[in-house]
Amino acid sequence: MEHLAQNSSSQSLKGNRWKKQRGNFLIDMSIATAIAAVIALIGWTLVPDLLASYNASKITTELKTAIPKIQAGYNNRTSFAVLTTEEVAKMRWFSDGFLEKNGNIPNGAIKTKWGDVTFAPASGNNQAVGTLNNIPSRECIKIAEDFGQAIYTSATVNSTSIKTATTDLATTTASDQCNSSDTNTLTFNFRR
């Protein structure tokens, strides 16, 4: 009998504990849900910018190494008259991650994650022009910011000038142009 009485009182205590835990469980779940919502909101706002920065930096870093190679390749020539995208690719002035290849041999195309990169002579063959196609807005802004460096003589976003040989980079104009489309075209000029 004693065992039975003790059993029923322990069940009663367990029942009371469960009722107390049920209230705490709801509070704990509410706190956990609120924390998850805050983390999701932070991720939703930060992740696109972080990815855009990462993707843009891959391109700007590549340009900072490729342009000096192109300039060195044309150092003893009188102009950029014969510059082509195919030459830039086949000379491997861009790294393999950007080159479209047949097996291990570049086929003459240079690609970003979104579109082509092309090169041609410009300004009476005294300069070279590079073109980046189909660049998303966030990446466009980050890449355009890099055009303020001395290596670039001029630059455009969607055919609107953002830098010239005599004017500094117009960041507000670049931002406005980049935000006007999700498939932006950027051009940049450089000399030998």
C-alpha cells in the first residue's frame, strides 16, 4: 500500500512538473523562433552583399593582373590595333578560371559567371577597351568602384560615362546606372 501511495504521489509530482515545463517550453520556443527570425533577417540582408562583393572581387582582382600582362604584351608595339579577345585568351593573360577551353586549350572566349569579357582597340588604337556583359546590379556597383584606380583611363556603365581621362570616377552616376538594370554592360579603357 505504501508503495502504491508513494507511486501516486510521484505521478502527481511528475504531472505538476510537466505542466510547469509546458509553459517554459512555449516561452523557450518563442525565444528560439525570435532568434531564428533575427538570424534569417540578418542573413537575408547581408548574404547578397557578401556574395556580390566576393563575385565582384574575383573580376576586379583578375583585371588587376590581366591588364598589366596585356600592357606588357603590347609594350614594344606601336598600338593596340591588333588586340582581340581571342589573343588575350590564347596568350592566357586571364587565368584559366575565366577562359573557355577545348580540353586544356583556350578557344578564344573569356567568360565571367554571367557573360563574356571582350577586348578590342579603342581611341585610334592608342588604348584598349574591355567590356563586361550581363553584370548584375550589386556586382556592377562594386566593379565600377574599382574603375577609380589609375590603371583605367576611362569607364562607362550602360554607355554612360563614369570616368574620363580628365575627370575622376563619378560613383553616384555609376550607382544610378548599375541600378537601372540587372544585366549591365561595363566598359573600361587602358593604355600601354
